[in-house]
Amino acid sequence: MRELVIIGGGPAGMSAAIAAYESGVTDILIMERDARLGGILQQCIHNGFGLHRFGEELTGPEYAWRYEERVQALGIEVKCNTMVLDVTADKVITATNAEEGVFQIRAKAVILAMGCRERAKGSLAIAGSRPAGIYSAGTAQKLVNMKGYLPGKNVVILGSGDIGLIMARRMTLEGAKVHAVCELMPYSGGLARNIQQCLNDFDIPLLLSHTVVEIHGKERVEAVTIAKVDQNRRPIPETKQTIPCDTLLLSVGLIPENELSQGAAVDISAITKGPVVDQDRQTSVEGVFACGNVLHVHDLVDFVSEEAAIAGQAAAQYIQNTRQNAICIPLYTDGKVRYTVPQIITEQKDTSVYFRVSDVYKNVCVTVKDGDHVLLKKKRPKVAPGEMESIRLKAEWLDGVEALTLSLEEC
């Protein structure tokens, strides 16, 4: 029996482990499928990490090393090259590696920190063949930054998520020509700073309300046809144009890696595709916590670490039998607010609620209501789907509350 098992050794897993250790639980095991800790940060060699967490600008590997160094200093046990196959609701983990074969571990508490994956080309309804030269943006990032390969020289990128924006700049710096970044929605899915630094600074066109409608080429991509889309996201035939290229990068969304969560009978949100959690990131299964991109896709790794620390502290409290869950207040949204994390409040204490909106809205008020009673109303000049928002709930507001609604209203 182990006290705490953490699945995933990226920034979320390491931050959770450190927080749990500092909260008094020292019997901790991190299980990581890769050869070393750090997760996706190992291939993110650009800077911009750590501004919130450390007050300085770091690259991805530098940010990961801050946590890896601390994990080593605390003597937290790590099993790398270890694939977790299954987690049950009673916290039995089945895993495999080359040294031990298939083995099982029972834990008092489990933290799910498996991260997310990219949506693959197979999920896109694009006409044409499937020749060489089609990559997810993350795969291209790994090829360039870790393997030293340039996937192509004439590039079109579909999707304006942060990885796509960053790879537009990276491919340009490596000598490729990025002809355009096409985005199906009328707004970008990436951070404003990435649009400026990765596209505008390099004169790379961002074509909003555009998509790829056909891929040309037999052995290798030779061109793509793009088109503007209408308000129903349907291509407008007369706007079609063909761009010669040898590479198409896809940055069309990230999906939490939740097969293990589902196997543990954890309730999954239909919107985030991650677990439904309370303010301490405990899932619907007692003693099973979730944090990081397996819970919901974050903008900044700093916030991943912050959230994971909450999960680590709460897991330690659970193991020590010091958690106090005396209330049950669900959080609802109005549609303009797509989702919140957490989705339920189970303890009367000050709580940060993170949320994403469904469209770009200007000059709105973020409003929290208990029925018709307004608890909080904060003006925001602009909110957009590409950037996570948050508000702070005060403990004293929760007296006698049965449900809360988070909405956007005119100010």
C-alpha cells in the first residue's frame, strides 16, 4: 500500500508531489511513461514560462528542471518508462515497465496528471488524399526541437492554438516559409501575446473564419485549398484559393488524456472532457484527484503548477483525514461562460474559480449569482476563448447557498 501515487511526471505531477510532500505526506510515487520527467515541456524550447510562478522568463526545459530538481532534493520516488494501464475506483493501479513487467499498486490516494493530446487529422473532414507532409503541430515541434529535423519548407497551418502559433514562428526561424495560419473560428484560439510575437512580428497572415477544404498530392503534400467559412462554419465556394505547399501542420485542439479517469469511474465533463472536480480538485471518486491539462486545457504552465499544488495539498489532507467537506454547491454557467473549474464547491473557504467563455465579448460584467441575488459583479473590457479567466469567491458568501450561476452580463 502506497500513500500517494501520481500518474504523470510533467509540471502538474511534479508540482502536486512537492505540495503533498510539504504538507506532510512523504510516501509518494510518481509514475511517468516517458524516459524522464518534464512532460511536454521538454520540447518547448521557447521562452515565456515561469513569469507568474517564478517571476522570471524561462524556457520549457528550464521550467521543468526547477520542479525536477526539487523532486530529487526531497527524495520523491519516480518510476520513468512506466506505462499505467488501468486505475480502479478503489485506487488499484496496474502498470508495466521493462524491469518489473506488469504489476499492481494499491494507493490511499491517486492524483491524475496525465496531460492532454492533440486532436488527430483523422477527426477532420478534409477532402483529398493523405500524403506525407501532414503533421500535428506538437509532432512538428518535437521533430524540430528534439530530433533536429525540418518537416517541410513551405507550410500552411490549420488552427491558431498556441502550439500552432509558436510553430509558425519556429518553422520561420528554421528557414521555412509559412504561407498562412488558417482559423475556422472568427477569433484566434491562442494568447494575444503569441499572435503578436509569433505571427505579426514575422508578417505571417492569420486568416480568421478560414479552413482547409482539400489536400492535394499523392506521395507528398503539393498544395492545399482553403476557403472562407460563413457564420455556420460552412465553406463559401467562391472564396476558395489554392496555396502550393509541402507541409500542413494541424493545431486543431487538445483533448485531456482521460481513458484512465474513465476506467476509475470518474465523472467526466461533457465540455472540458476532463473530470468534474471540487475546489480541491477531488473528482467524483473519493481520494482520486485531477490537475493540469488532464482536467482542462490551460493557457499557461504556471497555472498548471498552481492548480496541481492545490490537488497535492488536498490529497495529503485526505490521507491525513483532515479534509472537511460539509457543503455541496454546484456551479452553473449561462452559455456565454462555457465552463468553470471547479464545477462544485464542497468546503466553505475562499476559492478561485477558473472559466472560459464561448466567444469574444467586450465591456461585459462577470456576474456570480445565488438565484437572483448578486454575490459578485466585475467588469472586464474584453474576454476571449483563448484566454482563461478567473474570479475569487469569498467563504462568507457561501452561507446558505444551494447553487451558484456564473454568467456574462451587460454592464
